Amino acid sequence: MDPVTGLPVVGMVGGGQLSRMTQQAAIALGQSLRVLAISPSEPAALVTPFVSLGHHTDLDALRAFASSCDVMTFDHEHVPPAHLRTLVEEGFTVHPGPSALIHAQDKLVMRTRLQEMGVPIPEFAPVTSVGDLVRFGSKFGWPCVLKAARGGYDGRGVWMVASEAAAESLVPELLAAGTPLLVEERVAMTRELAALVARSPFGQGAAWPAVETVQQDGICVEVLAPAPNLSPALAEEAQDLALRVASTLGVVGLLAVELFETPSGLVVNELAMRPHNSGHWTIEGARTSQFEQHLRAVLDYPLGSTEPVAPAVVMANVLGASIIPSMGPDERLHHLFARFRDVHVHYYGKEERPGRKIGHVTVLGTDMSVVRARARLAADWLSTGVWPDGYDIHGGR
């Protein structure tokens, strides 16, 4: 307990933007959020006074950090499972626990468990040789999707393999590097969705509306909330599926279920057990943000309302441009606010470099097409410092 406030202390492993935004929610709740960061220059370490420096793969650093907290949670899934099991055995409270988190850490474990649950997933198989991939491609068709079973994110660790020759070239190199692999069929999807839910140790669950996510080069660039033109039945199915997965796996905290919408229904793509890019819209767009809800959940507080506050909400990521703009970020921000007074901006305290998520913007309104256009314009401007020819301040061309 915090000796000043008498409130419990939450520790978050990882000093990235997710910890940074969780700190902002903790301030409003009067909570003392501690952060385990690798460097004092990480985004969360820049905004909280309670920073411990240490690596998430160092058991001693994790143990010392856990000793300073009432509950430990995460802003990424890269803590070694064996370390987490050791901490739990030593009596520390860890949410989500290692038996749940492994399903977000290891895609092969996740696929196997979801298959056992009867959850719709792509056909898949482990890959320990070229022959495994070739047999899979011959059976289910080329191209197929080769994935690193552990460690991939934002398009990293995913390879589209178009032929037997491509498999023979790629697989030996990856296996020689020690990369555990699995292969999945390429799903004929119409779009990507995400269902974000929270679950407490008591077993209370809460779900936000399903959203549409737009990917570019493996990176999420937009989130549309709620997902436009999604049938009420399918929207409810996405929420129910995510809540069932959270309950069955014993998740405590947030669970993001990334989904493919296909002509025959929903298919689960990935799981994440932490605040998630698909939920950033909730900061301004919902009664309770994903960051506040994650704190409530891991502390076993009653969960907050997930009701949206506007008919249409769009979050657009600000990515580092391929060429750093001549106009600095402060000047870009100045011009943005002069033109779009209703846009909410979140910068993460990161140095700009090509393709890196350096922030996001959120726009609320009533017409999804207008809100989406304004969010995209704002994010592109902050990224490149260039307004497209003929842009309309109200969102059109």
C-alpha cells in the first residue's frame, strides 16, 4: 500500500506508451503506478516519478520490482514465462497470470487452446522443417502465412510464403536463427475487427463495442468505433467470443481479440492481454478508458461503463514519416490545432523515425465518414507536415 494515500500500488512491467497512458489514468484514480523500464528515456519513465530501472528478462529485477507493488501487470508480453511462474510461486500477485499470459506469448499454444475451445481460427500447423510448410501449403493452398510463434508484433515475425521454392529459401534461415515457427492458412477476409474486454479476479466482465482496425504494412493505422455496418448479431458475437475467451483462459485485466470478418463469420487472428492499440479510442470516446479499466480490473475494483460518448469515434496513429519533415513537431501541432480545434492529440515522447508509432489522434462526431477523414488528415499532417492538395477542413475534398 502507498503509505501516503493508503491505496494499493500497481506495478507495470515495460516503459512504453501503454504504461505512459496507464499512468495518466492512475493519476485520476489517485493510484500510485510504478513502472519497470529499461531506460529513463522510455515514454512512461518520462512521466512518472516511480520508475525502477531493470530488464524484463532479469528475474532479480522482476522480483525486486514485484516486492514494491501490490499487483504486477504488463505493457507487453515479453517477460519470460518461467520468471512469472517463479514470482507466482513466491507469493507475488501477477495479473494476468502466467497460465493465461502464455496464450498471448506463444501463438502455437494460443492456436491449440482456441481449437480445443471450438473457437473459429485459421487452419494451422507447427513448422520444424521445410517439409512441414511445404505439406501445409500443398494441402491448404499458397500463399500461406508463416509466423514466429513468439515475439512478433506490428507485422514483424510474419511472412507471406507464396510457393514451395520460397519456403525452401526462408524456413532454414529462420530455424537456424532459433525462431520457433507455425504456419496458418491465408484467410479470405473482408476486413479486420477487434473486440476489447476486461475481466476482474471476481469474474466481472465488461466489453466495449467491436471496432474495425485498418492495417498498413502490418501496422494499425486507424480504428473505427463502432465498426461501421457491422450487423448487431455479429457485433454481439464478437463481444461474447472475447468474454468467453477471457473467462476460459482466466484472464485478469484487458484482453484484445483481433478478428477477421469473413463471408462465413468471425475468425480469431491474435490475442493481447494488456491495453491495446485498438482501444486507444476509449480515452476520449468511452465512459471508461481501457487504461482506467485495466487498473480497475487488476485491483479487483468494480468495472466501469464501456458506453461510447459519441456515435462515431476514430483513432488514427501518427507514424514517423519516411522523410523527417522540415517543420518540427511543435510547429506541426500548432498548425493542427489552428485548423482542427476538436482533435485530441496524444504524443508518446518518442523520437521520430520512419514507421514508428510516435502518437495518435482521436476525433469524435456523428458521421463516420467525416470523422474518419478528419482523423486521417490530422494524423498525416502530424506525420509528414504536408496537407494534401484540395483538403477540406470539414473532412472532405
